[in-house]
Amino acid sequence: MAQCTAPVNGHRSAAARANCPVCGGRGGYSSYGYSGYSDHSRSYSSPSRNRTSSLTSGNKTRAKWSSSSSTILYTPAEIKALTPLRNEVEKRAKIDLKDIFLCHAWEDRKTTAKNLTDLLVGNGTSVWFSENEVLLGSNLLREIDKGLVNSRVGIVLVTQSFLKRIKGNGIADKELSALLSRDQLIPVLDGVTFEELVDVSPLLASRSGLNTSEETIEDIADKLSEVVSV
């Protein structure tokens, strides 16, 4: 009888899970009881900077929101995960808002969060990033509230520092709670597995997302910028 490889190798990525003789054929992580978790096994494309200008490449294709000149390709699962964000963007396109609210841990403000913000801004995407938006002496929680209201969609940057922060019910946890109440966020995992995330925030883990273990942060930024572009 086939045996699950997780106890030995761990399911640290979608690929590892897919290669498991037991879990590879399942629709979701039934042991956790979250059927929405199933999308993660198909949500990511392999890292590649060698893009093609064709409409499709394997099971990847351009999204409906892609411009005619776009070379960015998505898996069907990525399109499924990003479509709710696109719908929010289109509904609020005529309102003067930031494109993206970035939810992150305080410890990541000078590293991962700044890197992602810089890449998005470099693509022409406006980002509510606390380091740039909150002035010294301002009420941080009030400024975050305003940032959430005045942004079309949210990104949750999930790192080891972020997991520690939401365990402690800090500011990152309050931001996350506000974003989870609306269908306008996507998690971006960096150095964290979904197994680790589900132990801390099952609701966030049930959302399909993007992962730097599966594609580069540059590719992720490109996809996020395209989905919020109107």
C-alpha cells in the first residue's frame, strides 16, 4: 500500500504534495478539514524568467485582464485565485484609491516588504506601505484604518515574522482581520509553508495565493501589478 511521504519529506510545496503517492490525488488537505485549501496544490507556476509572447504555454495562458502586448502567463489556478481581486479592482476603478494595501510584519518593513513594494511601484502600481504612508507621530492604527479603506485590494505578506506577529494579536493581526472580512486579499508566502500557515490562520490558509518557493518575487510582483492595472 502506498504511504504518504509527508512524515519523511514533508509537503513543503505544491510540487512535493503532487509527487506524494497518497496526497497527490486528493482534492484538498482533508486532515485539516479545509476544502478551500485544495487550490494551493495547483496555484503556482514554476519559476521562469524566460517568458513567451504567445497566448499560451503548456497549461498557462494570458488572463482576461492582460493587455494584448502582455507576456505574463498564468496557470488556471492562479487566474482563479486572482479573479476576485480583479473584480474588486474593476468595481472600484473610478474611485481615487491606492491599488494595493500591503499587510506585513513590522520586522519585514526594511527587507521583504520593502523589496515587494519597490518592485510593485517600479511597475507603476500604487501601494499603501506603512513605511511610506505613516508620518512620525501619527496614530498608527488610525492610519492603517484609512489605508485599508482607501485601497482597492490587499496583499498579505506571510513570513516567519508575520506568523509570530499574528500569534501575538499585534497590529498585523488587526490588519489581517480587516482584510479577511472582505473578498479582496491574496496571501504571498515567503519562506513559509501552507502547513505552517494553517496552524496559525486557517482562514488565510484557505485562500489561494502565490509563493516565492514556486516563482520569483519579480514574477509575483508582475502578476499583482497586472491584475490591479485598469
